[in-house]
Amino acid sequence: MKNAMIRLVGIGKHFGEIVALDGVSAEIRESEFFSLLGPSGCGKTTLLRMIAGFDEPSTGEIYIDGKSMDGVPPNRRPTNMVFQNYAIFPHLNVADNVAYGLRAQRQAKDEIRGQVSETLEMVGMAGFENRQSHALSGGQRQRVALARALILKPKVLLLDEPLSALDRQLREQMQTELRHLQRAVGITFVFVTHDQEEALTMSDRIAVLFDGKVAQLDSPIELYRRPANKRVGEFIGVMNFLRANLISEFPGGYEVDVEGLGRVAVSMRQAPGGASASRLLAGIRPEMLTLVFDDADSSENYAKGEVVDTQYLGDMTYYEIALDGAGKTVTLSMRNTAGRPILAPGTGAKVRWTPESVLLLN
Amino acid sequence: MFAASEFSRWRRTEGFKGLALVSPPFLYALAMLAAPLAAVVLFSFWTQDYLTLDRTPTWNNYRTAWSETIYQVLMLRSLKISALVTAATVLLSFPIAYYVSFYIDPRRKTLWIFLITIPFWTSYLMRIFLWKVILGYNGVVNGSLMGLGLIEEPLTFILYNQNAVILTLSHAWAPFAILPIFVALERIDRSLLEAAEDLGDGPLRRFFRVTLPLAMPGVLAASVIVFIPTIGDYVTPRLVGGPNGLLIANMIELQFKKANNAPLGSALAISAMLIVAVISVVFLWLNRRYIRSRG
């Protein structure tokens, strides 16, 4: 286990009556790509600004590399930030923008020039030294903002939704590049985003924030496979929720009756919140449900229903299926492999599932 | 017939509408500004011969204006005082504009700007007289200082000299400097200031490396706005300047009136205008450079 680079201890922040953050505690490890994920207004940007030093927490304490950051101004913190709008200095060219922080440290001119071109090369902007900042595209601005922060070799790089202003193609390219860059430099990245897909593809670990609280802190795989509650499950990817009733508890799990699916034995591992609540929900991902085209299939766990709607996406097909005995439809996704038919709405459907893919949520 | 239809078609074009809109003020400016200016230019090449004008073109007035010591001294003094007034006004206005832009609740900024203009609802002459009351031999400043026992004799260096001219003019032109500087400061993206801080700058270094360079268009605009009219002012130096505080504008007035030498007055006026024009062009060029680098 790597050491903690940032320790957040009971961070709270309120602006008058409004509570932006409510007792957030977390540890961000050294050399980790850590994402703060949540809908707008969940407090993720406020938290990032506190780590940078632009805002002070109302309660709690922030430690970076073991030192308390209480009362330490942004210019004395071992963090650098890539702003959402990049904040490129309009009166300076690319080289002067990138060299800004080094100039503050009063380094020798030749030394600075060397480091600037090295860093620009690292972010794929070699040869742009004398370009005026207003002549840069969105992607180039972002690279300059990255270079300007990375050249100072901070212990932590903070990124405030840096990809949200880019178009889709460039955004996907930058996701890969950022990930590679992070591995290459080995600096701890704290990345704020509202885009769950972005967080899943890039991060080592993700903290999901709702209403100023950490709803779940886990690796992308755990977060997707075992969301802590319904809200996290909904926010990350697509998840079907079916009503469930507890029948009995057995060593290592619960037996429940799920609408549309019937009796399911769910292991403890698949029930992160236990089964104490009166209203239980069974959660299952669309890709964990499979259409069975072979009538002779004799697998045990299947449900019958009818196709309500078909969405053809090329590589995938999404079906809305009304299961017999279920109050609402479920979403199911199938990969379009060779020879696999596409079912039209109105057709009867046989849906297979496995007990391991059913989650019990409160 | 043909011409009439052509005219009625032309009357419907955008060009005609624009011309119709701009004509009244254009004609007004022509009559009130361009014509007198042309007359002054013309006069400057003539010669006053007691009660008659000698209309033979000559450079003699300009030769006198540029070579005689009295005019050189007055011109240089005018330039010096205008430069000092400009510097003082901008230096005093910047903190006010900065305070309103950075420390006032955004909803109250308009109110503050409005309040700043209130002293300027009073007539300019009235304000000059008030400065005389404040700075005079038995004025507010001397009265208070003597009352407090800080001085024995009234201070005399505060009125009827160049200091008084600078003080009065700086106060008079302050709002015209505060506004453009305020606008320039308002346009600065606050995340740039955070970025500077994040990259290691303390408040002072950040000010000189980001805030001030980005506010320069406003500072330069303020300088031009204050500098140009100050050079031509002759009321303030007459009222508070004393014998050594008189400026080139007072000399121009003297030539036109008491000395009855309108041609020499014209040559002095045109010379002053040319010098101001050259200085202003330099400022505008600097300003354009700043604006261009901002994109």
C-alpha cells in the first residue's frame, strides 16, 4: 500500500445556510490518479479549491504529504492546478506562460528555457514557444495549462474538469494522454469531473460525492460492480432496479424474492448495505441480462417477458423488456455478434441471468 | 425623369439612411469645430499689423513660437504640469478603481461608481474656488494646522503656485481616470489571479505580473483622457496658479485678447496641439499593443 499523499479529515464547508461539504474524510495515495465524481453542486470543486488553498474549510483539516495545510496560502502549497477555463495569461506567450512559476523561483534564464521546451515536448507542444496565447485552440490551451503546472514538479496536480470544454473526439484523446502522462511523471493527480465514463476510464480510485458527502470511495471496477446504494448505481452506468422481499437469511447471504426474476440467493458480498431495510431493491446491470434465442437452453435462471422497445446502436442493441410479474420494464443490452437476430418490439423474450450479478440495495 | 427615379431609389438605401442620421451632428461639428480650427490654422500664417491683418502667408509666427524663451518655458511648464497631473490622477485613481472592482459586492459596484461622480455635479469653477478656500492663507488647511499649533505661520507653498494647479486638476479629472481603469480591472478574469497565486506568486508579485499588465489599457486610456484637456486648461492656472503657475494656454489667451496678436496666438495653439497629438499617438500605439496581446 502506498503512502497517503493527501489526508482529508472531516472537511466541512458552509456558505451561510448552504452546506457545501459535510464531514468529508478521505485518503489520496501517492502517485494515484484520483477522481472526485459527482453531479454539479455536490461540492467536488469546492473540495479541490480547498486542497489548492483558494478556500478554507469551515471544519476539519487537510494534510498534504504529512503537513497540515491550515493557513498555508496557495503559493506555498506543493500543489498546482489546471483550471477549468485553463486561465492562460493573455498578455504572455506560450513560453512565458509555462515559465511563469519558474520565474517566481528566480532560476537562471538558460535553465528555464531548457525546462520549458522539455515540458512543452512532454505535453506535445514542442515548437510552440513563441505562439501568442490568443492564437491557441482549446486543446492547445489545455496542454499549455498542463505544462505550466507540471514544470513546477508539484507533489499533487489538481485538475478542475479540464476536459469539459473540449469536443468529444479531442476529449477522448486527451483522456488517454492524461493517463499516460500521469503514469510517466508519477505525480498524484486529483481530477474533478461530473462525467462518470471519464472517471471510470482514467482513475485508479474514485470518490463519488453527493450533497457534500462521500457516497462511496472505491476503484472503478468495484464502483461499477458493487455500488454502495441505489443512487451510486444509477449515477455510474445504467442499472435496473426491481423490488425485492426478504424471505430468509442463511449463513453467507440472503434469499430474496425479486419481482420478475423469482427467488434469488444473494451472497453477503453482493449486499453492501445488508438486508435490514423494509424496502429492498435488487439491482442488475443491462449487460448482465442475456436474451436466450435457443429454446432448448436449459439454464436454471431465466425469466419470460416481451420486448417493448428496441434501440439499435450498431455494435450493441438495447432492449426495453417487460418481464412477466414485474411492475416496470428492464433494460438489457446485447452485443451484435455474427448471426444474432435483432428482436422487434412485441416479440416474446426469454431472459437469462445469474445470481452473482444481482445486487441487494437499500 | 431618370434622375428622379434614381434619387428615390438611392433614398431607400442603407447608405442614405446612415447619411441622414449622421448629417446633423456632422454639420454641427463642421460649423463649431472644423471651421474655427481652419480659421485658427489660417490666422497662424498671417501677421497682425496694429488694427489690420496682413494676409501674406508667413512662417514668422511659428518661428517666434518655437524660438523665443518665454514660449519655450511656458510650453515645457505646461507639458511638465500636465504630465504630473496625469501621473498624480492615475496614481490616485488606481487604488479607488481597484477597491471598487475587487472589494465591493458586485451588486453595489454601480452604486459606488455613481457615488464617485457626485462631487462632479458641482460646477468646475465652484470646485476651484473651494480649493482656494481650503488651501488659502486663512484657509481650512492653514487654519487647522495653526489651531493645532503645528505651524506658527500660514503655509504659503500650497496656493498660488504649480502645486496648487496640480492638486486642483488631479481632483477635477479623477472620475475620468477612475472609470477606464475600473472597466479594465473588471475585465480581468479572476481565475488568472488564482493561477498566478497557484504558480507561486505572493500578492505583490501577482499584482505586478498579472493585474497591472492586464489593467494597462485602462491606465493608458485614463492617461490620454487626463493629459489632453489639461494642456489646454487656462482657468485653473489663472485662479490658483499665481505668477509662476501660468501655462501656455494662458499665453494663448493673452495673445488673442490683451496683446491683440491673434496670429501669434494661433501659431502657439497649433504648436501645442501638434505636440499633444504626437504624445497621444504614442499612447494610443502603446494601448493597441496591449490590446492586441490580449486577443
